[in-house]
Amino acid sequence: MVEVVALGELLIDFTTVKNDETGYPTMAAHPGGAPANFLAALSRFGIKTGFIGKVGDDAFGRLLKSTLEKSDISTEGLIFDPMHFTTLAFVTLDEKGNREFSFSRNPGADTFLSFPEVNYDFISEAKFLHFGSLSLTDEPSRTAVVMAVNEAKRYRTLLSYDPNLRLPLWFDEDEAREQLIWGLKQADVVKISDEEVDFLFSLPPEEGAKFIMNEFKNIKLCYVTCGENGAYFINRNALGFVPALKGLNVVDTTGCGDIFGGSAMFGLLKSGKAPEDLTEEELTGIVRFASAAAGLSAEKEGGISSVPHLNEVIARMKEEYL
């Protein structure tokens, strides 16, 4: 039985390896997509997971299915689309490894997941359904997400949400805000970045964390990630901050936020507690683990392929925090 199911995009990230003398990049292909990166972290740490989504019936789509299977992520909810290509993301990096995305998704197969194609058995047996905003940009995938969220509520499956804002994929900023806030109104657990907090509410991260908990009564636990600076956490019992790892050799930050989210979900599941009942001490431990996992992933290229092993994360936590 799966414990966590994620619904959304599964794609290929083309990441810049180097630029030639004229400025054109040489790129390497990596499996990715925020929901898949999230599940890859959970699966690496021993949690049973499943993916719901659509890829093209093409070489990249078949590679992605193979990658999920090798990562012990169930593909029973993955569908091949013979009419549309697998979505591609082109990731350019600055000198610090920070990303800028360009997409080949007009349209992409992931946006054509329809609600009758969703594997609702997955959702009914899972403890959490995780989703993001990229499936809300287009139809029929937007309706598929709405229906899946409604089914999760009916089954009392908790909802995990990462806004994962990618403005180039939206018609305009107003539509993006509307849909991102819709997601916040559904979720029990939220992982959101400081940039997304600023985009939605024009607030700094700590004030944004407080605002989110006060404004959205359905949210029981919220993490606000601040990249290389660290992350805030807040629930009804605690508000705190954990600094990021120091001394990292950052080569690629693709998927770091997703890996943070999956690693934090691992900590929550292992606690055996409801998200609203976690203490400050427990949340500090969870965020330290998630920050260490995300930080270590930045030392490798790609998203799914960069998730560290459990013993690596624990060893680095001992170096950093003990």
C-alpha cells in the first residue's frame, strides 16, 4: 500500500553543463518534475509512493517511467499520451547554481491528464496526496487536480501542496495568483518558498509564514524555504527557523525545494503525529533533516537523480548540528 501519492508533471530537465565561446549551452538531460522529485526523496528514505500523471508515448516518456520504477515509485497511475510530447524544461544556471527555466510545453502531455484517468484507488489508500500548481495552468489537468483533491477529502487523505511558481507557464500573473491561492485553500501541509510568499502576499518569509497560518485555517503545518539562508516552520504549537547547511559545493539547485518537501514529509510520517501536533523540538529536527537532504542534493546535478541516501543525510546532520 502506498503512503504518499503525488499528482502532476513528470518531465525532462535539460541542465546547462557549460557554455561555448558564443554563449550557447551544452546541456545534459535529467529526469524531473516537482512531484516526482518529491516522491524520489520519500522513496529513497523507504516510504512507499506512487505517481499519477501523463507523459508522451515517446523515448523520453518511456525513460521517465523506467526512472520511476528504478526509484521504487509505483507507476500504476502513469499514462502514456500518443498525441502529445513529454514536457521538456531547459534549465540555465548562474555562477551559484541558481536556475532559470524555459519550457517546451505548448502543449505538453502532462497538461492532458483528465479526471477520468486519475487513479483514485491510489488516493483512497494513501495517507497524503501531494500536488503543485503546474497542473493548474491548463485544462484538462486543472480539472483533474480539482477532482483528485475533492476525492482526497472524501477519503480523508491529507493534502500536501507546493505552489512551485513558474511564471512563464501562466497566461498572466493574476491567473497564477488565483490558482496558487486556490491550492493554499485546500492543503493541510504546505511547502512554499520565500519568493512565492513575496509574489502572493508581498511579505518577508517569517511574516508570510504567520500570515499563511492565520489566513488559511485549513493549513496545519507550513514550511517557508529561503534557499541558501534556511527555512521557517510554523504550526499551532511552534514557529522556528533552521539555517541551511554551510560549506556546500553547489552545482545545481534544481529540485532542492522538492527534495526538502519530500524529506520533511518523511520526518512527519516517521513521527506518527498529526502535523498540527508536532512540537518545536520535533519540527526543528524535521527541518534540519530536510535542509540537509536538500543541501546535499545541490552538490549533484538533476532532481530525481540527486537525492542523497539516508546515511549521507544523517552523517551531515551530525557534522552540522551536533
